Amino acid sequence: MAKSVKKRHFSTSEPSVPASLILNSISFNIDGSIQYKEKPYSFASEALEAYTDDFHLSCELPEINDTKVNLDQSPLEFLAKLNKEEFKGSTVVELMKKEGTTLGLTVSGGIDKDGKPRVSNLRQGGIAARSDQLDVGDYIKAVNGINLAKFRHDEIISLLKNVGERVVLEVEYELPPVSVQGSSVIFRTVEVTLHKEGNTFGFVIRGGAHEDRNKSRPVVITCVRPGGPADREGTIKPGDRLLSVDGIRLLGTTHAEAMSILKQCGQEATLLIEYDVSVM
């Protein structure tokens, strides 16, 4: 089993990188790669390394006419502003339950509750939680092909209880934020070996490549299930990026393809994880 690596804080005196430069030189491709100066990079860390090299060669700021650009804004603050854009991801979740049992999820919202039907709680040990496909806050658009847009809260609950043994949920979720290496954050990678339980490793992934490049993201681990394999091993944390599974790189894969790779790999797998390290 791979040795756990503790995430640490570092100190640096390097100057901060103006957010306006990131806006003008870095973009995200449809396949999930990072574009900098017309050259694609497989990992964000590689693109930012090239960017930082250029920045240190010439620290003169370009002429900027947009008065809305704040030159004192840090890269992370700028990206936080970008991440406020409401880009949604979607996935299909299939769950199996025995007659008389429940999925183990709580749903809020409905047309009478002034809100979309969302997952508000996942009962630990329940079918939904152990599937590692759902997360709190997910919007349930449909159940077995039945659109929930005009359903009252009590109708949604009744449908979920009586839908049968095979439950197919059409789910919409908030895309994970974009993380970029800069003066306050650097990227590190670590290999982690995990053993499956119930054909999952105990974490939820979101993101992946999308035909709309605004929706393309790295494959991000958004939730680590308490008591699951990843939680017990201890290295993986929410927000970490999953770069490869047993040497199969996930760059350019859709969310569905990444899920399929995780399901089809063996009971033991080595995962390459990228994570953020705060620089003080």
C-alpha cells in the first residue's frame, strides 16, 4: 500500500501573479487539457510552470484598458470569480434496492417548496451513500424517466419509495471549481493504492471533459465517504484531482468514461492523485 503523504504549508517570497495575465494567456480545452500560448498541457501544474517562468522573465504588466480588472486581485480570487458562473454537470445514477427497503437518501424541495428537488442527506451505510455516485446538494431531475420539475415534495417522496427495485436517477450537480497553481498554491502528486468494497473505492468524482469547454474540468474527488476504503487509507481528500487509474490517464475522459474506468479496474488499484499545497 502506498505511503500516505501529509499535505504541508510552505513559505515563499515570490511576487504574486496578476490575475489579468491568467485571463489573457490560459484557457481550458474541450478534452480537459490546459492551453497556454497556443500549446496544450496535460496537467495544470505544467501549464502554470511555463506561465510562471515567463512571468519571472518579464514582470512588466501589459497595457490594460478594462477598468474592471483588479491588478491587486490574486489568481485564486480571480478564479473564484470565474467559478461563480453557474456551469452544471450531469450524470445518470442507477441504484438497485430490494422490495421493502429504502435508498437511504433525503430529498428536499419540490414545486410547493420553492426549490428544485435536491439530495439533502445521505444516510451512512445506505444504498445511495454506498453507491458513491451521489453527493449532498445534487439536483434530481428525473426518476426512471419521470421529470420532477412539476412534482410536489410529497409526490417526489412517494415516487422514490414506490418506484421499484431498479432506480435510475438523472442528476445535475455543481461543477467543481477550477484550481490553478500560483503564488499561494502549488500542485503535488501522490500514488495511492486502494482496495474496493462493493465495487467502489469510497469516493465521489465529478467533472471530466465536456463538448462545451466551459464545462470541462479535471476529474475531481468531491466527497470521501466516511468509513470507506479511501477514508480509512487517509491520503485522499475532497478537492483532490484523480489523474490516472492503474496507469490509465483520465485526461480527456468524460465523467461517464472515468466512472467506467473505476468500475472496470481490479479489486486493487493504484490511483495517481494531484492535490493543492498552500504556500505561506
